[in-house]
Amino acid sequence: MCRYNLRMEDGLWTVVDATTQRPAELNNVQMARMTWREACDMVDILNNLDRISSLSECYEASAKAIA
């Protein structure tokens, strides 16, 4: 399941964080009022960053268990 998704608001697109149901933020900037293409690209980027973060935590826990 992906953490970030899209929502249309006033004809523009907002990236929504599924955990909070609020607009996603990157470096304290809300990912809102974007074109469809911008919003789709940002959803892909944020979901990939979230996957990388989750996997790195998993690998870290595995490494600690082995050590």
C-alpha cells in the first residue's frame, strides 16, 4: 500500500499523506495546488522515498540482530 496519494481541490492537485489525511510536506512545503503531471511525479518521488526509508529501517534491524 502506498503512503501518498492524490486529491483534486479546486481544479488543482494535492498530494495527501494517507497516515494523516493532510497535504504531504517536503522540507516544510505543502505539496498542494499542482498540475496533474507535477502531482503524479511528486507522489512517485514521495512513495519511493518512503519505501527506501522503510527498507533501510528493516535492514538496520536485521544487521543489529546478526551482530
